[in-house]
Amino acid sequence: MSLIHEIHAQKPAVRYTLFGLSLLIALSLVGIFGLSALQRQAYLALHTDPGDQQAYDEAVAARRPKPIAAFVRAASSLTASIGSVFGWKSDAGFDTGGRLGNDQGGVHPLPLSE
């Protein structure tokens, strides 16, 4: 069954609620981008000095979220966490066998059965 058929199979109240939520999200996104563009145009119209315009653009760029940087930071953190489980980083917490002769902290390897 396709997605369109699944949507049509829902109750009208569910369909109207989902439509209303999607409309609210779409209008909010358009409003946010529209208001930020209007704010920039108003500032640039009122401040004709190029130095002020440059400073405003730099301040706005510094406040702007950077989703790619956030994604890279999350991916590197996740990779580090997974790497510590599999022993990719030897000092991350799990002993992979390379440091079994080291008896720090009172941890001793169990004797092998004969």
C-alpha cells in the first residue's frame, strides 16, 4: 500500500490534524525566513554606511546556526564512543589485550584453565 493510500485510510480528524500541523510548520518556516530577510533589508536601508552594513552581516553570520558543523561534531562523538567499544582508541576505556601485563588499579587477568 502506498503512502497516499495510507493517508486516505486514516480518519478525517487525523488527516485534518496532520494537515494543520504541516501547514503550521510550513508557514512558520516561511515566516522566519521572510522576517529575517525583511529585518536585514530594513537595517541596510536605514544604515547606509558600508562599515555598519559589514558589521551587521558579520554579526548575523556569527549567530546563524551551523548544522553541518553540529552534524560533524555529533558524528565524531558517536564514532569515538563506538571506537572505544571496539578498541580503536587504546586509551578510551576498554582493554583490548595490548595492556594485559599492566596491573594498574588492582585489576589482574584471570588465570587460564589448563
